[in-house]
Amino acid sequence: MRYFSCLFILFALTGCGDTPIEELEQYGTEQFNSEQWQQKQNRLGMVWSLSKDKLICTQTTSQIIGLLGEPNDYYVSKRYKAWGISRALTFVVDIPYEKDKPDRFFIYDQKDTIAEFFCH
């Protein structure tokens, strides 16, 4: 039983971590441009650039909104700021209650998280 418990923990831990940035290159590798993002121009192509540098992790909530504009999509609760990036994909920033910087951000399709990045 101890063997299976250790094996389960190992598998659980290997699943925790950042998505390899190469997986996002399929959407495009354009440099992030705040003005274009806020005008909803080619958000999908800029996701790789925005994610690779983890720019979101260094920003406060108000700075994130200044960078990306007001959230225009929905994910679970106000804790999560969300921006639509295509018909099926949403860029979500997880800002825990009583904190002003995000713990993680992720790309979500209508069924599941497809890429996740931790800020720690």
C-alpha cells in the first residue's frame, strides 16, 4: 500500500508545473502588444509572447488591467480575471483573495485547461 501511495504522489507531482512554452508556439509567436490586445486584435498570436516571459506574474491587479484592459470574459468568480482570445480559448489570471499579484495564469478552452503557468 505504501508503494502505491508513493507512486500516486509521484504522478501527481509530475503533473504540477508549467506547460512547455513550445506548446503555445502553434498559435503564433507575435510579440505582445498591449494596444492591439486591448483592441482584440490577434490575441491568440500574442499568447506565446505574453506567457513565455511571465510578464503577468510581475504585475499587480491594476497593472494587469492596464496592460490587458478590463476583463471581457468569465471564469468561475471575480477572483479570476478572464479575457477571450478566440472563440474557444480564454486567457485567465488567478489572483487569490487578499493578494494583489497572481499565483498563476492559464489558457482555458470550454472543457479544460490547455496551458498553465505558475508565478512562484
